[in-house]
Amino acid sequence: MTTNDFSSARRTPHPDLESTPAATVSAGPGPGPSPADLLRRLRARGAGDPVTHVERVPARAGVPAPWPSWAPVELRAAFARRGVVAPWQHQAEAANLAYEGEHVVVATGTASGKSLAYQLPALATLLADPRATVLYLAPTKALAADQLRAVAALELEGVRPACYDGDTPRTEREWIRRHSRFVLTNPDMLHHGILPGHAQWSGFLRRLAYVVIDECHTYRGVFGSHVAHVLRRLRRQCARFGATPVFVLASATSGDPATAAGRLTGLPVTAVTEDASPRGGVTFALWEPPLLPPDSGSPTPVPPQATGDHDDLHQVRRSALRETADLLADTVAEGVRTLAFVRSRKGAEVVAANARRSLDDAVPGLGDRVAAYRGGYLREERRELERALLHGDLLGLASTNALELGVDLVGLDAVLICGYPGTRASLWQQAGRAGRSGQEALAVLVARDDPLDTYLVHHPEAIFGAPVEATVLDPANPYVLAPQLACAAVEAPLTPADLALFGDGAKEAIDELVAAGALRQRPTGWYWRHRERPEVDLRGEGGAPVAVVESATGRLLGTVDGGSSHFLLHPGAVYLHQGVSYVVDDLDLADGCALVHTEEPDWSTHARDVTDLSVVSVRSYVDAGPVGMFLGEVDVTSQVVSYQRRRIATGEVIDTRPLDLPTRELRTVAVWFTLSPQSLAAAGVQAADVPGALHAAEHAAIGLLPLMATCDRWDIGGLSTAVHQDTEAPTVFVYDGHPGGAGFAERAYRTASAWLRATRDAIAECGCETGCPSCVQSPKCGNGNNPLSKPDAIRVLDVVLANLPE
Ligand SMILES: [Zn+2]
Ligand SMILES: [Zn+2]
């Protein structure tokens, strides 16, 4: 008997049990080619070999552990009824630590059963102590709802689990506060509802034994920094009522999860990272779509704004969407159950539609076995799709990221990943959907035409040899800290004892709130002075969100964060929402709303801005001869001044239209480097080429930063100039696109030589002549990618790297 057989014997799959180990919908046995055979057939399709690397990820046997002795018999029986016969070792280890009162984060792969790790100690405690309570936090309502079903299905006496979120009817809220002992909610509700109403929650908080933070890796950047303080406010209220709950966190595999969880909670956290669940082997191929002949205009199926793909003006490779659609059609034709991940909803629909079309061309009717999954489906519709895929009625599904699926859909025979999902952590999460116990599966990463994807398919060691990224957040960001302290002061006056809780910068932030008249200092502490609570949106970045309203019906389509609104919602902008195209009639910044009407023009729109940057202060720097590397605060002033209309099919520019929008200011954190003009001249960069050299280096550096930190290029801005008024030298700035910074620029500064080395290599190794989207062109350039000098960018980076200490 092999260990894999053993593992499957221990667990009976229950398709209806979500988000617990046995919940994972495991596809039934099916014939079909081996991954190696399948890959051979796929790569033999066209001219040339698109595969740049094949990695074999070996199968892993599961390591079961006995139930902890403290787990009550009725709880074990309840899990057994749901198909869980015994925990895996990592589940037992985390559960034991939590039960002993240690804060713990379990950071293991997709479908490794992280839920059991917190359900076990939490539910055992609820059964042992009829007064104890548990608070569970998920980043989305859908995930909380799935967890609710999983806990409710255990049918444990007296637990009374309930979701408490924005959708909970008022009439039920009081009952939940008084009677539920397992409340599932999200950080926004904790911030807006529970903490401000702490008096009503005192009974619950007083008895709080565990706080569970699921998918905690999603709390990153500015949002993560806000959540960190919401959790400190929760701890503060619990302490007032005499409770010191144990925190149990679940994370996708991530770099240094103990540190990230410690920053998030402000507590010492022990990490459990050794995944002991069984996994089938995976053949992982890196796939680079072929370069198209120079004169073949490649029609891109959807506008760039919809897909997150860059503009098609300079497109020289076959689009990753087309390539993925073909691969999906081919695997489905082979009878292989396949899930394709595409970054945008529209992109997922395009991939499914194209695959369906090719299949129907081959065998009429075969196209029906492919579907698209997008967010916004009802739970029943999602379940139906998942069921169809499980039973093989459906063979191919194109979907956006996994969180939206709402269940752990694993055990697929092939996973196609259209474009690098931004982090190694999410790459492994998506690839983790492939493979079931005892059977091999195929995963394919299809590179998009951009610097990071191109770099990765040519540097497999950056994927397979590197640890996954650390989750970056910065609770000391004054733009987060001050409003959070204001919220805390409303909940209860701040005292000197709170300074340590809120951490670095808390005293300064309080002093500023006092100076601004928001807080009043009294002998007993700092008091909130106003009648109204401060308005603080955890997810709001760069100003109040702008509502998108359909003029004809008054229907609210959605919101766009203030920072992006000038780019996406200027008058005349083509705005895509859930696959439907709208054109903006009016952007009313005073009212924070944009009026739109449905229209599907055959052009897309691309806003351009002008940016100015001044240095406020230097936090840290490295003096390296002709090169200087700096971290500091900057003021960025930008104005969206015009937009281009481009033909979707060809990328041809129709016209450029002026816009009249106000300038915007951003105080944030930047990393920048300077070079002496002499060192550039000595490296062979002509004075006239310096702007293009710096600009190209800046673009590529922004494109490669996600290699170092969990951000994407849309979180970051850049500016380069042959002489900057503050540095008086040729300078490249890269800054956090969020007020007060989000930790990305700081991370770039700390890893500068590795970051710029990868940037240099990405440019140098790109096969193009003069620069392309795979190296130095940027999809969000405010200057229309002009000027750019690829060879000189390499010289610039060589000078920096030659002087900068490792
Ligand atoms: Zn290139
Ligand atoms: Zn640019």
C-alpha cells in the first residue's frame, strides 16, 4: 500500500463540505494522457518550441497525526461524519499551539486544510467552556459564508455560528450579538460596526477566546496596515473587558509568515509552515508565446483596460489570452479537466469564448464543455459550475482568481495560468489546483508580453528556486496611524499605555491630532473632541472612492478608488464593468460620482498625465561613489491632461483629446538613485540619450519590483529625469502610489542590488532590438513610452550595480 492510497483511504471526499480539508472537490478518476504526453502534444502544435522550462514538482505523501488528546470525542465524531478521519501533522501542530495559548499562523499550500487548524482548538474550547466565544475574520463575505456553512455542518450543540456583516438584517443582529458564540465577519465590519458598538458587544468580547484571521496574506499594503490597527483596537477593547484572546491566522504559503503575522497583529506569532497534506506530482511548464512577424498586426481580442494586458500598439508576441484559449481547447479535446486562470473577468470570458469556438469548429457541440467563471455569480450558479466540472460534464473552465471561486476546487488534471499572477505565492496557489492524490497533473504558466513575465520564463530559478514573497505592510504609515488612532480615541480615550500597542509613530500622530484640534489632552488621556466619528475607509486609497452611476437608470455600477478615478473615469473614457462597456459622460469630483452610459465603441481610451516630484526628506541613503541610493519622503504632483483613443483591433491611435482635470498631490515614500553625469559619459551614454536611458531603466525597474515585494506595478509610480532640481543629478525615482507609502519603496531600497540586477538582466536578455513591452515599455507610461533607449538603460544599470555594495 502506498502512502497516497493510505491518504485517500483516510478521507472520503465530500463535495458539499466547503473549505475544510475534505471539502476540496476532488475530481473523479478519469483516463487521459499523462502530463508528459500531454505537454509533448501541446508544444508540438506550432512552429518553434514555446516551452522555456519544465520543472517536475514531486508528489508528496501525507503525514497524518493523531487527534490531540484535548479534542472532545463529539468534535472528532463531527469531523469524522464530514469525512475527516484524522488531522494532518501541520493541522495538529498548529491546533496544539493555539490550544496551549500561543498565537500561531499556519502558512501552507492550497487545500492543505488550514481550516481544521483553527476549527479544532476554537470549537474544542467552545464545547469545553459554554461561555467562550470565537471571532472569525475573512477578507470577503463569500469566504465567511462558506466557513459558516462548514462550521454549521458540524452540528455542534450550543455553538450557534452566524455571519455578521453588511448583509445581516438588522432584526437578526441583536440575536447574534447575544447568542452566537462563533461570529464570522470581515475587517470592514469589525471597523465600522463591531468596535464602534463595543458596548453592545461587551458580553461577546469579554468571553472572546480566539480570533481567527483567515487568508491573512491578503492584508498587505495600505489595506493591510489599516487592518493591523483595527486588530490593535480589537485587542484594546478585549483588554478593557479583561479578555486576551489567542490569535490563529491562516495564510497562503508566504515568505516569513511569522514576521508578517506579527506585524499584522502586533503580537509574537509562531509559524507552522511544513505542509503535511498529500499532493500529487505536477509537471510545471513555462510557456512563452511566439513573436509574431513584424508586419502581422495582431488583433487583440479585448481592450487592454479590460484585461490588465498592456496596450497592443507595440505588441510583438502572440497574446497570452489567445495562447491560453488554444491550450484550453487542446486540453479539453484530449479529455483533460482543465482550469485556466485569467487575470480579468473579461479576459476569462474571451478565453472561454475562443476555446469554445475552436472546439466547435473541430467537433460541433464540444464547445459546450467549456465555460467561463466570473465574479458576481450566485452561489447556486457557482456550485453548479463546480459540480459540472467535478463530474466531467464540463471539462474546461476559465476563471479569475481562486478566491472568487469560494470553494477549494482541486484535483484538476491541468491548470493554465494566463500571465504571472503577480506573486510566487499566488502562482503556487493557482498551480496547487492541479493534481490529486496519486495522479500526476500539468501546470502551464503562459507569459504575457511584459518585463516580469518574460524575465520569469527565462529565469526559472526565480520561480522554482526562490522562496515566496513576504507580505509587506507598514502599520507605522502616518496616513494610516493617525485616522486609526482617531477611531480608537472615539472608542475609548487614548492613554499612555496605548502608545506601545499602536507602535512606532503613535506619539507623534497623537501630538498632530492634538495640534489639529481633533484630540484634547486631559490628565486621564487623549479625548476625541468632535461629535461625529472620523470617516475612515480601510480599503479607500488615494481619496474618497468615486461612484460609477448609469445615467439612464441611476443604477450604481460600482466604485473606483479616488487615486484611479482621473485615469479611468475622465469624460470620454471607455469604462468596463463586469464585461460590459460604458462611456463616461461626466466626472463630478465634488460629488464623487461619474455618470456613464452603455456603449461599445471600437476604441479604447488611455489617459496621460504629467508628474512632478519634490524631495521632502531623506530617511536613509547609501553613498556609492558616482552613485547614490536613497529612501525618503516625496511630494508627487500629478495631473491627467489628455487621453488617446485607440482602435481596439489594431492599436492605431485615432486621436488625442485634452482634459481639464485638477492636479493632485501625494505625499509618499520613494526610493531613488542618482548617477554622476561623468559616470554616464564614461559608460558610453551620450548626453542626449540620458533621458531615454533613465526612463527605460525606470520602467523596467517598476516592472520587476513585484519580484521583491507583494505589489503589482499599478501600486507603484516612477519618474526619471536627466537633472532633478532636488538631487541636481540624473535621477530615477520609484514611489509608492499610496499616501504615506505602503512599504514597497522601502522594500526596493532594502533589496536594491538584487532588484536592479534582475531589472538589468530582464532588459539585456530580451530578444527585441529597441525595446518592447517585455522589457522597457510600460502600459501606464504618462509620456507614451517616449523617449526610451534600451541599450543605454543597460549601461545605466551597469554603472549603478558596479558601484552599489551587494
Ligand atoms: Zn524587449
Ligand atoms: Zn514612462
